Amino acid sequence: MKKYALGSAVVLVVASLAAPGPRPVQAQAVELVILDVAAVARGYRASKLTGSSVVNDRDERIGTLDDIILDRQQTRALYGILQVGGFLGLGGHLVVVPFESLRVADDGKITLPGASREQLRRLPEFIYRAS
């Protein structure tokens, strides 16, 4: 269970293990972390970015941010999955771009400088593997 109390700038993290069978659940360590809530508020919520239009530096719509892939070890954004082509989510295909190539403005506008819709369409299609 994770409980976040961002208003108070304290995060309580409780990890527990449930072993298979009739053994009781045992709590591991409890860790309090002091956060700078102003720094947290300056970040971007992935849920607000996904589904956003992506434009190039000529302000031409070139795709939609479909997903964000995080690094398992460092939990940082590695890749943006863009949907290119299609209409209303149908008929397009997904491509991968390095997340650091995307520029996110303060208002949430996402730009991929130097890209065109045609260039993105020529990239190999990304397919999610079952997990």
C-alpha cells in the first residue's frame, strides 16, 4: 500500500508481502520522505499528457502521445509512444521516439522539433507485447 499526503510534504510508504498460502501478511519497512511540494507541482502528470496532440516546430499536427515508457530502475521517462495517421484513433500506427526529443511547454503543448508526419509514418510500427 502506498499513501501520499502531498499537502503535508510527507509520504508514507508501507510495503507488505503476502506469501502464498495461509501465512499472515507481514509489513516490511516504513519510510517517511520529506518532499518539496512546490517541485512536485511543477512536474507533468502523465495522465494529462497522454492523448495530447504532438506538433512539429512548424505547428503542424503530426501525431498523438499514446503512452510514456518509464525506465524500471530509475523510473524516468525513456520513450514516448506516438500514434501517427488514422482518424479518431482508427487506422493509425504507433511509433517510438526518445522522450527527451519531445518538448513539453508550460501549457502542456507537446512539440517534436524537426519531425514530419511522413517521417513518423516511415518508422517501424511499435506493438505492445503481452505482459
